[in-house]
Amino acid sequence: MEQTKTILPEKKLIGLQVRTNNQNEADPLKGQIFPIIKRYFQQQLFEGIPNRVKPGTTFCAYTDYESDHNGDYTYFVGEEVDSFDSVPEGFTTLIIPAQTYSKFTTKPAPMPDVVRNAWYSIWRMTDKDLGGKRRYDTDFEIYDERASDHQNIVMDLYIGIQ
């Protein structure tokens, strides 16, 4: 994975969320993330999100960490918006705070391997490897046009650091 350090401004998202943990998600077919992703895309729920900044660019965020990557967290899937006006029923909002990130760009790989392998690598990294101590505030993945071929997905993964 390619790694850079960056500072991003606050981002507003509208989408769906579930509360889970990595132990529950070890088997994607038994976890809560796969069903919410499947519903989001199969029902094309993204089309109902108003005020989208870049339609078709999906954010998958991990927030409200109970502790670290071993505890519960909230998983959020949605799109960036420029306003929370007219949030549709059944959707929630998320504000990703302005912060410093270690940004990782993956090499092309199939789903779900691309995301699973990226996270496994990050969990093994020291603070020095990451470029700082993890904040465990909000981390997120961005899936854009580089994710259109599900056998060769390239994604960006942002890890909040202090």
C-alpha cells in the first residue's frame, strides 16, 4: 500500500449505520456490515441522498469507537453532502471531523480482500509505522471510479492520527 500523511477538513455524510465489532465481522456472512452494504447498493439507496458532493463516491466510516480495533464501533456507509437539509427518513448523518490522517491507497484487489487485507496490515502497524498515534475518532474508506471493477478495486483508507 502507498502511504501519505494529509490533513482534511470536516466532511458531512448522509447514509446508513450499524453498531458492530471486528469479532462479529470476522465472517462477513454473519456480520452486520455486509447486509447493510448489500441493501445500500442493491436498493440503490444512494440515489435518495440529497445534496451529494460527488455522486457515486461512497464513504465507509468507522466511528464511535468503544476502545480500539478490538471494541465496538459504528459502521457508516453513505456519501458526502454539502448540507444536511432534507435528510431522508431512514438515513442518518455523520460529521467526520477535520483531522490529520495517514492515507493508504491499496493496490488493485477483489472485494472483500482489498479492504480486509488493508485493515489487517494497519492493525499490525506501530504508531511509528502509521506516522502517529491512532485517534480512534473516525476512520474511513473512499470508493470512487477506481472501485467499478469489483475484481480490481483500488481504494483510499484514511486513519486519523494525533
